[in-house]
Amino acid sequence: MRNAKPLIGITANWKRVDEISGRVSLNDAYARSVHRAGGVAVLIPPGADAEALAAHLDGLLIPGGDDIDPKHYGEPPHPKAVLINAARFDQEWALLQAFEARRKPILGICYGCQLLNVWRGGSLHQHLPDLPSVSLKHQRDSKEEPFPRHFVEVAPDSKLARILGQTRFEIVSAHHQALRTAGKGLVITAYAPDGVVEALEDPDYPFFVGVQWHPERDPDAPATRALFEGFVQACKTR
């Protein structure tokens, strides 16, 4: 008998170890957030069958990661860019195609939010410190520092606002890139006080949401609980 809890695939990082093997890894805060919300996390390594996964899983979560190769939106890489592993990117690209074709719920976090935008034909600011308008710290300078925190404002008429039940709250930030132009069918739904885009959604899709912040790093925040519970419920309903 099928487990009543929805199965949610989470894509993983990959690093080559030698000529025949690699190491798969995931910050388990994403999985714990899914479990707390009532879902079952399924780790997806590069090379998995995207069509088979999309047929059997109830939702897809694309977590944080390195930078998308800007060739996908027609630019050369910025000197500060650290490109995502190509095997992971290719896996996620195939998964997006397979899940979107079935209109199954998709949640992107940080890099995942940026990937949803690029997937739909949007573009990114490659290095926020280059922009004169950016006045907030969006990424820490070293691993010894705490992650920066700032408030975000969510559009009150958005699906995200209905999911979260609030429109202004503090978040944990860890990124040096952000959305520039929105992809096809996407609506920007949240901003930081300095104008940096913090969320997007497809209002015509059952659940297609990206958030630029890191909710998994703030597990007790009401907005975190509401986001993951809304996502898991969408997966269960689907």
C-alpha cells in the first residue's frame, strides 16, 4: 500500500572522487524541513531517470547551490562566479522538464529559485555587490560569520502570501546573485528593502514557487513552517 505521505525529490550536489566515482551530498536541513511538514524526502543524485522519478514522486525541491552557467541566459561568466557542477545542473534541467510536463509541485530555494527563472528564459544579476542600488548584505564574507538577515516584503495578492499568511518577515540570506528579468509566465512576488528580488511564482501553475532566501536555515520561523507545509500539502493533493 502506498505511503500516505507525499514523496518529494530533492536534488543533490555531486563531486568527482576518482575516474569512476563521485560523492553525493545534501544539507540535511532541507530533508528535515520536508519531514517536519509531513513529507518524505527522496535524495536525487545526478544520472537518475528524470521521467521515472517524475512519474513516481509527488513533488520536486531544488535546494541551494553554486552559480548557474550564464551561457544559459546569453552572458559570459562573472569573475566571482562559481559554477554549479554540470552533472547536477543537467539532472535538474531534465527533472524540471519532466515535472512541469505533469504539472507537479516544484519549489526552488536560493540557487533553485534562480534555476526556475533561467529554466523559463529569465536572466540573473551575476554579482550583487556590483550594483549601486544594493545596500544590504546578502551573503556573508566568511564561514566564521553568521548568515546575514533582513526583511522581505511579499505581494499581498500573491500565492506566496496566501501560503505564508504574512507579507513582511525576517529571513536568512546567503547569495551573491539574484533575478534580473523574470522568465516566461513568472511573476516576481517579493523584494528585499534594497530592491533585490526575493521570490517568484507561476500563478497559473498548481505550485511553482521560488524563494531567494534560505528557509531551511530558520526552521522555527512561522514563514518557514508555512512554506514547507504549503508545499507538502500541494504535493499530497496532487
